[in-house]
Amino acid sequence: MNATVSSSSLEKPKKNLKYRLEAALLLLLTLAAVWLWSAPWRQERMLQAASFQKLLRLTKTEKNNPRVFYWLGIRLQNLGEPAPAAAAFARSAELDPTNEEAMLAWGNAATLLDQSQTAYSAYKKCVQIHPGALRPRMALALFCFMHDALGEADRQMQTAVKIAPRDADAWRLKGIIELHLQYFPQAYLALNRAVHLSPKNWRAWLAFSQLQAAQHNMASALQAAVKANALASKNAQTALNLGSLQLAQAHSQTDYQTAAATLQTADSEGAAAAGGQLGMAEIALGNYQQAQSLLQNAAASDPDNPAFPFALARVYRHLHHPRQAEQQMRLHAVLQNYQEQLLELGAQTRAGNWSSGLALARLYAGHGQYSAARAELRSLVAHSPLAARAQKQLELLQKQHPPALVSQPVITADLPISPPQIPVLLQDASTMYRQNRLPEAASAYLHILSEYPANAQANEGLGEVLLQQNQTMNAFKAFQRALQTEPGNKKTQYLLAHIYYQEGFLDEAARRIKLLLQKSPNNPLYLHALVACDIEDPEDYAANEKMMQKCASLQPHDYAVQRDLARCEVKMYHTAAARKSFRQALALNPEDRDTIVEFCSFLLSQEPTPAHQKEVVKLYTGLLKQNPGNADAFLGLGKVALLRHQNKRAVRYLMASVSANPNLAQAWFQLSRAYLITGDQTRSADCRRFFHTLTHFRTELSNTEEQARMNLRNPRLRLRLARLYAKSGNYLRAINQYQVCLSLDHNAPGVQKELKALTEHLKAVHQMPSESTIDTMILASTAIK
């Protein structure tokens, strides 16, 4: 008995161990199965998050993987490179023709490149492979709609709504196509269905409003427009549609004011046609000056619209400009004749007169409407017996006027940017910026901002790119948007200060840098920037020298720091220290023009010894090899020649200097001396007059700026400063100072008239700064407190 019990008790642990091993093995097998089952999903996530460089490497190691090429295409498209993106999508579709999203992406990319036949083939093939899928059929219908094949588009959408009878977008697209076909009853049923399925879809209400307006049901159209505009706050399309309907039905002053207010919203939101409609409203309100400006801009953006010159003629008659009114009426007659020709040739072409189609295409091209000309010629190539002639004409047009990129289709297989993708896209954009591929970097940042407009890093990166492309105002706005999201971002604050400095608003730049120094008192970048802002202020000479010494100790190998330290030491009369700093700056960067010019000027003014003269000649001769037209180099060589009593040589050098830069006052002074020494007193006197004119103006401007800084609320100083800026061609600052003067003294005699005269002159010669430029760059240092 004891033996039996003992044997049984020994077998139990063995069974338990067996069960545990089996359970562990089962768990491992389950995990392995899950791992294998999730492998495609994990690979997809990896490809979606992969950097551009990694995707390029994968195309070499996984040449037959369609998903690699698909995601490469998405990344290239996100980075603003449509042609390589189309090639990548085409490769993906070739490797896997059954993949719906790859085929649609290929079609979309080809549409962007205006490769119509390729796009149509991709959409058509996708529909054939996936006859029961909604997106391919809608994409094909939209493509046909965009290329005026309205009948085919309608047939595709009739099938689409059968596939997805509860899809509001499908019914909406069907209704829009039927509206353009003027199948009003069918369009009404489709759009009514779209509104019923998605009552908060502003696009459906907008289309429904347009349908009612086309049928002259103005009350219903206006009601639907109000609904659409309420659902899409601050939307340019809905505001324009509502404002146009309000204007069409206006009868009283209040009605016109309401329409004008709505159209003003549309105009501010960027609706291209809103300005012209708003101009019409201003005419009805009797605001002819405002109407003139709006209609002129509208006519410039839509030069073939006969309504604008007709309206402008009314405006000019009211403003007592009969000659301009007559000119606009003549233009109206020409454009009206053009529109009638279009209608006549179009009717003849639709009736089967194919030669009229060729004439219609030529008429479009002759008025710069190349897209319409291409569409007409493609239609002739596809349907007419004159296909060969049309094809030849189309090829010539494509060569002379290559097509611009068209808008992205509404139906797209491209996936929206997901939050995890943003760091990868930002990294790609940053890489392009470092490689100096500025347009591509800008496109990459803009693509991110199209879905995440508040992304601070993308706005900051875009601002840096725009700054490199000399688009200062757009960069300024991008930095401002970045600071709205991250107000404490020091880099963005510094870049904004840099723009103020670059534009000559030194007070505001200094104010912003001082705020940064409060947070980072030992930052050499901020110290250097503050000195650059205040370097000409005598009260700050000693403080500037100390800051630059501190900066040089933090950045001893920065040539610009050493050069600016030398500038400060010169102003403090520390001659030996300045000479040492200049030499150190030149040792760090021997080819910097500013350092060479300033060091040579320093040597000639402070220590013009024979040895230093020889050194100056060597430096300036080297500079002229780099930059043969450098006026400062010629001036320096002229000074050395005068010191050596080589007067005729001095004249030659100094003449070259004033020829290269007529505003270089010192060159005129030295040339006057040289002529006097050589006995030519007449030319000497002429040069002296030029010198006095230049120095008097600069002295006056400098003194006035200083007085204005010390007396911020003095309108007379502001007016004087405005006139001086205008005289020197600094129109942005002139307008700013006129505005500040008027804010201090609303009734300042003649100021409003002067400002108006200046702005009208600048508009006439196309040098008027934009309003956004004026508004955003107002000096904070001149704000009235």
C-alpha cells in the first residue's frame, strides 16, 4: 500500500510539468501565429512611418514590393514632387494591378501633371478591375467632368449611386454633373437626396443653392446659400455664393450693405471672384473710389470678363473721367465680341463642324486661355476626323505653353497625414532645406500645414525657407503663426527680430532681443544681435564693447564676432585691440568682403604707415579679383595713391569707385581732392557739390531719426521723417511714418493729401507695398503708448 501511494505521488508532478510545458508551447505558438498574422500590418506601419531616404533604399532591396513604391509615391507627393510620385505609383500599380488605392493614386498624380490619357487609363482600368467599388467610379466620373465629358461622367455616377445609395458625396457629385448638363429635374432629385443624407454638409447645400439659382428660384437659392454659409463659417465659396445672391436680389441701401459685407468676407478669405462682385456692390452704394480699386483688380485677374470694363466705365463717368470711361467701353465691346465668337464657334463645333473646333482652340489660345484650348483640341483628337491636325496643333501648343499643374481631384486615394507621420515629414523637409532644395522644402512644409495649420515646427521651417527665398513678408506671417501655437519659442522670436533688423526697424529688433536675453543672458547669438542693433548709438558704445568681449569669449572662432568686436573697439578708440580683432577675423575668414573693407579703412584712417599702405593694396587687389566692381576697393586704392602722391592713378581709381557706386559720398570727396591736386578746379568743385548733397541728406535723415526716437509723440518729426524716407526710396517706412503722424495729429494740414499722392504714384509705377506688408511691419517702437 505504501509503495502504491508513493508511486502515485511521484507521477503527479510529472503530469503537472507536462501540462505546463504544453501550455507554454501553446502560448508560444499563439504568439508566433499572431506575429505572422500581423506581419503585413506591421510592415505597412513601418513603410508609412519610414523616412524618404529609407524608402529609397527599400526600392533597391525590395524591387518587387508594390507597397514600397506606393508609400514612396505618397512621400514624394507630400514633398511636392508630382512627377517622381507618378512614376512610383505607376510602378506600384504595375506590380499589383488589383490594388485600388495604388491605381487611384497613379491616376491622381497623372492628373496633376496634366497627363490626361494616362490618368484616364488608370481610372478606367481600376473601374474594370473593381466594378463594384465606389471610389474608382467616382474618380473616373470626376475626371470626365473636369475634362467636359459630361455624358460619360453622368453614366458613371448613375452606376455609383446604385453601388452606394446612401453615400451623400456620390449623390452630390451626380447632382453637380446633371446641373452642368442642365438636367434640372434629375439634378434636383440627386442634390435633394444629398442634403437629406447629410444635412450638415455645406457642399451639398452650396450645390443645391446653385441649382435653384440656375432655375431662377432665387428665394430658395438664397435660403440654401444662407444654410451653406452657416455650416461653413469663413468659407470663401459659400460667402461668395451668398453675397452674389444677396447682390442680385438687393433693392435697398440696407440690402446692398448686407451684400457688400458678405462679399467682403469672401474677399478676405481669398475668393478670386469676390472683388469684382464687391466692386458692383460699392457702385450701388455710391462708393466709386472703392469700386474703382476693386474692379481694376478684378479686371486684372479676369481680363476676358466683359462685365468689369462695363462697370468701370460707369465708375469713371461718376468720377468725371470721360476718357477712361470711353476706353473701358471700347474694351467692353472687344470682350463682348470675343464672348460671342466663343458661343458661335462652340455651337458650330457641337453641330459637327470640326474646323470650327480648330478655330475655337486658336481663339482660346490667342486670349491666353491655354487650358481651354488644350481641352478643345483633345476633344477633336478623340472624336473628330481632323484628329491629325488637332494633334499637331495640340503638340505645338504644349511646346509653346507647357501646362501648369492643375488642382488635386476631389476623389483621391491619398491618405491624410496622421500625427505619427508629422515628425518624419518635418525631418524630410528639414533635410531638403539643408540641401538648399528650397522650393521642395517649402512644398513639404505647406503640405503638412494644409492639414495641420497650427503646427509650430512646420510654420517655423516654412518661415526659414521663405526668408532664404527673399519672401520676407510671407516668412514674417509664418513665424507669427508659429508663435501663436508656441509663444515661448526662442528660435522663432529670434527670427522675427532678425526680420525687423533686416527691414531696418532696429528699435523693435532690439526690444525683442532684450526680451530673449532676459531668459538667456549668456547666449552669444542674442548678445551679438543686440550689439548689431545698437552699434551706432554713442550711449551704448561701452556696453557694446563689453557684450562683444563676452560674446568673443563664448565664440572665439566666429569671424563675424571678432569683426564686430573690432568695430566696437574702434568706436571706443582702442586702436591696438581693434587691429588685433580685425586680424583675427581675417584669419578666420580671409575672403569676407566686409571685414576686408573695414580693416583697410581702419588702417588708412588710424595708422596709414607705409607698411599698412602696402597691406591695404594687397587686400584690396585680392578683393577686386573676387569682385571686380567693388566700389570700396577702388576708393581704398585711390586713398593709398593720394598718400603716395600718385595723383593721376588716384583719379582713375576714384572715378571707378563713383562709377560703381554713385552714392558713395567718401569717393566723391576723395575725387574732389585728387582733381584739386591735379589742377582741375572745375571738376573738383563738381565733385565737392555731389559730396555735400549726399552728406547733407544722410546727416538730416540720421538726425531726424534720432530726434524721432527721443520724441516719439512729435508729429512734425514723423512727417519730416516720412518725407526723407520717401525721397530716399524707402516707401514702406515712409508710409508707416505718415500713418504714425496722422495717428498723433488727425488734422495735420496736408499730410493726408501727401500720403494719398505718394500711394497713388507708387500704384501707378507698380511699386506700392502690399497692405499686409504695411500692417504687419508697423514698428512696435513707434507705437503710441
